[in-house]
Amino acid sequence: MPSLGFQELFVIFVILLVIFGGSKLPLLGRGMGEGIRNFKRGLRGDDSSELEEKKS
């Protein structure tokens, strides 16, 4: 599996900057981070509703 180096990541960042603009990049990054976090939480089976039910 090929790994991404600094140059490749820089080119991807520049392309994203051109497509989305500077003001949208923080929102895009935040949304992607939340999506990845929710996906990992789903894989682990962590569900906040289950935790709240166990506390009661």
C-alpha cells in the first residue's frame, strides 16, 4: 500500500483550497473529523444511549 508523502499531501491541500476556498476548509475538516469519530464509535459499538440507560 503506497503511503502519502509531504509533497502529495501538499498537492491535495492546494487542490482542496482551490475547490472549496479558505473559509470552507475548517468546516470541511471538522465535518470529516466528526464523521470518522462517529464511524469508529460505531465500529466499537459505543452508543451514548446505551451508556445513559446503564447509568439509570
